[in-house]
Amino acid sequence: MNKFVMLALLSVPLFSSYSLAHDGVAHIECPESISTAQMAESIDESFSAFTKKGANYFLGIGVTEGSPDKEQWLRPEYLKEKDIDLYDLSYAQESVWVVCQYANTSVTLAKELERASACEIPTPQHGGNTANCRLK
């Protein structure tokens, strides 16, 4: 992980909410926005690098099998009657990660769930910054 990403990760809370309910469900809520400090590591000397200021707003949640840096993104089944994305994780060989993604940055926030069997994520129109994952 490069020092820029590490710096940006250290400057934000990992999740505004993460709790394990007594019913065996992990409730994960991604922050609505994060602040990042990005910079170019190497550029052609004929260019000048500039950084946009402002918040990076929440885009969506994804789920990976294994660490997000492996980029093994899982594809959900869309349940129209509930307007949610359902991730069946019963076949996962590795731990799964819930990943919060943000606009105008490569920084993501992720939470590892070692024993998840399924995750439900409402579509963005219905509060899609929350994942409810059933634990084994």
C-alpha cells in the first residue's frame, strides 16, 4: 500500500457504525463522506499537479471475497420485491469484506467479516450505505 493511501486511511474513521446485533447480523454503515489527502507520486516535469479540495461523497457498497486489494468483487442477485442486492456468501472460501466506495478518490473503506453467510444491501435509492450481513 503506498504512503498516500495509508495517510488517507488514517485520516478518516473506518465506519460511522459497525455493530453486531444479538440476532447474529452485522450492521455496517458507511460514512456519507470522507476527506482524503491525495497527491501525484510521479509526473512528467512539464506538468503541474493540483489537488481538488472538498469531501469525497459515498458512491456505493461492494463485497469482495478476500482482501479488497485482490479485487475479487462478488456479484449480487437483485431482489426487486425488496429493492435490495443480496450476496450469497455460503460458498466463499476466504473471508469477505464489505467495501465502501467514494467519488473522486481511489481510497475505499473496508470491513472484514470472517464468518458471513449472506449480505443484504439496499439500493442507493433506499439507503444503500448500509450492509446487513448474516453471520454463520
